[in-house]
Amino acid sequence: MIRSFFRLFRRDRDRSAPPPEERAAPATQSSIVASASAPAFQPQNPLEEMLIAAAHDPARRAAFHRLLLESTLFAASPDLPASRGMSLPATVGQPRLFDLAGPDGRRIPALFSAQTRVIEALGNGPGFFAADGAQLIALAADRGAMLNPGLGYSVHWTAADCALLLGRPVHRRREQGAHPLLGTPTEPPAALIAGLRAALAAEARITGAWLALAQWPGRDGLSWYLDIRTTFGQGEVERLLAPVFRDTGLAGRTLDLAVLPPGGQGAGISLKD
């Protein structure tokens, strides 16, 4: 049976959720459906073999994500001439990516796990190029991305999913007057906490830091809320902590980063003495 899977990160809706400190970590699951109209999908490389395995075995998804970031992916671009079935070198530093309608109808960038997948999905017309998975997902991160759209096995990532894959904080537009409900996690993410403490310890300009679970009004699921008190700017803090975010995988949740002036007391687990 030919199958398609569109989300690797999807949390069950729970409109009667207790406060963050009482609620268990949300389950993650794939949405795998039969796709009788799709052509047969025979894996052409180790990434596609892992993609199929991850579709059928949730325990393999973390390995799929690691391999995805390290593998070569392909993307079509209107900045390139017609390919005639060949991958072309990117001619600009950040080429625009060809997009298609996603599951919610919005257009999002299309990525592919092999050169022939581009041709299967788009034909011989659009020019396309190859790049590291992490590089292409970073190019698409603001809008989300689809891997192998319309083919036997495909994945849909939202912008928040891309941030999680890349180990980046999520940049949200906060509604006026909206504040998250913050709580201390009952099962602290040990690796994430240790990495943050090590990175923050030597920075005298960071005077305080706290990690909490956050429930935002009108949003499903929980995220990490990292409260940093410092004279550094947002970009400086993100660059300082980027290796920690990347290496720990953010313990499976998206992360909201708040950079505030020194002073005051934050909520959650203290990260800096």
C-alpha cells in the first residue's frame, strides 16, 4: 500500500488542559493515510529508506530528522533557468523556492529527497538545485515546508516545526495584552538545562535566566519559555545559545525566547546563579 505522511509533529487537541505544571507532555504522532493515486515509491537513497521507516515506526523519527539535516535535498527555484532534468548550481545566495499549496491551502516551499522526485512532482521545466537539508529547511523556515508533495511519502512541517528541527527559538507575534501561563515542568529536560547553564555561566552581562513551560492563550500544546535578563540584544542571545538549541533538540518542544532588561524575577527553573 502506498502511503503519505504529512506531519511528524502534531499534538492532540485538548481544550480542557490543566495548567502547564500539571499537564503531561503531549504525544506526537504521524498522520499516515493511504494514497492510491500516487505512483509507487521505491527508496532511492538512505534518507528515503529512513523516511519510509519513520512513517511506520514512530521510534525512527528522531533518526530520520537527524539524517534529514545532514542529507542532500533538492528544491526548484524561479531564479534558475529551465533544468531539462538536471540539477543546476544555485546562482544567488538565497534563491527563492518553488512553492505549492499546503494542507491548509497556503503556499509553502516544496523540498525533495532525490533529484528524480523533483521531476516526478514538477516535470522537466523548473530549474532546481541541491543543498544540505539544514540549509534548505532554514530557507523555508519562516513559512514551513513540504517534503515530496504529492508523492508516495511526503511530510509537512509548519514554521514552528522547522524551528524545532533546526533548534531555533520560535518568533511569534504576540497579541496585545496576551501573556502565557507559565509553570515549572514536573519532568525537567536535563540535557537542555545543563547546556543552557553551561552557556550562560560565563556571561556576566546575563544577570538571570529561567526556563518554564508556557501555555499561550488560544494556542494548543505547550512550549518552552526561556526568560533571559541581560543587556545583550535578541540576536546576540540567539547566537550564544544556538549550539545548545541545536544539540539538545529543545527536548521535543518549540521554544519562545524572551530577552528582557536586567532585574526582576522570572518563572520556572533558574538557570543562572
